[in-house]
Amino acid sequence: MTRSFRIAAATLLGLAIWQAVVTLGELPRFILPGPLSVFATLWTSRALIAEHAVVTAVEVLLGLGLGAGLGFASAIALAASPIARSLLRPMLVFSQAIPVFALAPILTLWLGYGLWSKVAMALLIIYFPVTSAFFDALMRTPPGWLELARVMNATPGRVLWRLRVPAAMPGFASGLRLAAVYAPIGAIIGEWVGASQGLGYLMLLANGRAKIDLMFAALIVLAVLTLALHAAIDAVCRRLWDG
Amino acid sequence: MNRPPALRLAGSATIGGGRIFGPLALEAPAGEWTCLLGPSGVGKSTVLRLLAGLRDEVLFAGEAVAGDGETLSGRVALMGQTDLLMPWLNVTANVTLGARLRGRKEQRDRALEVLERVGLSGHAAKWPTALSGGQRQRVALARTLMEDRPVVLLDEPFSALDARSRALMQDLAAELLAGRTVLHVTHDTAEAARLGHHVLLMREGGLTSVTPPPGPIPRRYDAPDTLDFQGRLLRMLMEPA
């Protein structure tokens, strides 16, 4: 079986189970609509959904870019400096003990109802996985390479940039792959807490008005966007760093 | 390249309270090829690492110095069992790694010349993954030559190669490293019999110097006196220390 055939088969199976649950359970439309009515809504409300999807996509991409950049820089600072390690690492771990969800209202208070509170949520939610994955990889440079560099009388800065960083790029890549899946979660939470546009806002709105088919349509678009983002980042990472 | 110094190591090494070797006294004459032959686990590689200045985990009581009294740092090149090629650099960039790590200008022309000498002139732009094990080890040899250091430390660099590639690499290394002080750690009696101007047998009990047949290196692998010497080395390894 080819890969695309398997994906198509799994998708069809999922849809069939969904329709079966609706039909056999005799569920009313406002509890769980069937896939056909969801796709019908997806089509009729495509302009509305697209408008909100663009907003969410921008939030996610900005959060992803900024969070990845910040994570990259933090991991390098941590790897380069023992002082940075002793000061920043406990803060980093402590920051992870705070559920990002709990910060969403504060971020909305600080940054307003617009784009930036959602970008900040996406950023915060991916910052730790990116930093942590890249930092771990930076600290695990194969010892043989480091010894070779020492015998070659390499300077510490060059060992970092020419050896440790390139050797750790697969670690950064796995951080980015996680980030691609987490960043939309951050943006959606931000939209739930307070927004006037975006897929999260639309889902909340549809839910409140018992338009469950619209809610599911938005959810499907969100999932497809996340999968596409993950696939794109995976393809780039594979190309650059061989997986 | 400056005048190659002799190498001298005397003392004993422990790790976490356990003895690795010693006390022993080792001397590798200037400008000649010395093989340090012995079974696994007698501390051959530790000797080499101490001379290379990589002594982090080892507690060493004694001295590991150059015979001319000057520091060894900056005068040593190291070639190990694994080629340690960087997968994100092509062959030429791997060969000029040292210059880049020191912040000096890469000498691309010289790198191409060195690659030609190791028989890889057509492979300069390839990636390490596109090379065979033997070719990768040639790149590592080119990188070692590129460093142009008077002392070259070899840690079983050919042990992972097939018999033919190994013999070819031995010939190539003997030719290209001639005139430098080479200390070559190996557990292969055939290799020591071919390459050593001097052969030091390292066993639990300490070092024994064994005189190889006269003549230039590399010795022919099928010459009677080489095979004879190889047999003698193996016999000595089999004896209780």
C-alpha cells in the first residue's frame, strides 16, 4: 500500500466510524452532527471560516517564528555560559510549572484583545520545548569531535558555532516539530480567553449559538492547518538536517 | 613543519582509584614511527590521550612531554579509529576543519593538493555519506596531514577497515607521515610488524621493546622477515606477562 492510499483509507475509516456513531446513537445535530452536514457547513461557510483561519494562521506563524528564534538564542546562551545555566535553568523549569493556560487572561490584559496576546501565547507554549530540545542536543556533542577540536587548538567560540551548533541542529529540528503542533494550541487558548476573530473565537461563538456543525467545521480546518504546518516544517528539517 | 620532537611519557595513570597502567616509561624517538602494540584494556589509548593533552577523566602522576622540552600543545595531530567527519561539511571543508576552528584562512588549494595525495582528487566536493569506509578514513588522513603537525598520534586508525583497504592505508600513511614523530596505537601484530621503526609491546606487566627487522617502512606484508616478526609479536602477546 502506498502512503497516500493508507492515509486516504484511514481518513475514510475515521469518517465512517463518525457517521456510524451519529446514525446508530441517533444523536441530535446539536450534540454531534454527522460528517456530511459538517462538510456541507464547511462549504457554505467557507468565506467566514477562511477569514478567521487566516487570523489564526498569522498568530501561529508569528508565535512559531518568534518562539523558535528565542528558544534558539536561549539554548545557545545556556550552552555557552555556565553562569547563564545556573541562573536561567531554574527559572526555565519554574516557568514550566506555571500552566500556560493560566497566563492567558493576564496576557490578554497586558497585550489587549488583538493579535499580540495570541502570538505571545503561542510563543510561550513552544519556547520551552524548542529551548530544551536544542539545549540538550548542544550539550551532547559527540566527545570525539570535541577532542579533535581541542587537539586542533580550536577557540571555544568557534567550537560552539562551527561544531556544537551544527551538530545539534537535528535536536533543534525535533524541537521545531513539536512546536508546529503546540503553537496552534497556544493561539487557540488565547482566542478563547478574549478575541474578536480567529478560529478559536469562531468555535466559541458557534458553540454558544448551538451551531455545532460550524464548530466542527472550524475544528477540522484547524486540524488540517496544524498538520500542514507540521508537514512543512518536517520537510524543511529533513532537507536541511537529514531528519 | 618544525623539527619533530621525541615523545616521552613516564608515570602511572588511574581512573576513579582503579589503575589503568604503570608505572611505565615510554620513549618514541624523533621523526620515527613507533608502534604501541598490546591487547585491549592495557591503557594504550590512555597513553595516547595523555600525550594529546586529553587527560580530563584520568588521574596521571608523571610527565607526558616532548623530548625538546617545549610544550606539545599545537604540535600534535590526532587520528582515531572513527573518521570523525562532520556530516554537514563536504570533503574539502572537512579537510580544512582545523583552520576554520582556529579562525585562520582555509587553504583550499593546499587541501585539494592533500586530497590528491591521498587519492581522492575526484571527491573534493562530495559529502561524507557518499564515501566508503576506506575513503572516509583517507579524508581523515588528509585532515591530519592538513594540520601539518610534527607529531602524529594514531589510535587504531585502520582497525575498522577491510584487509585490502587497511594495507593500502598503511602504505599511504607510512609514505605521507614519513619524517614526523608517529606514535601508533594498535592491537594488530601484522600492522605493527609492517609499520614500526620501533615496536613497544604493552602488557599488564609493563612495556617491552621488540626490535623489528631492519629496512625502511612500510615493510612488505608478505616478506618472510615481516611475517616472522609478526609471529614473534603474537607469541609474546600470548605469553603470560
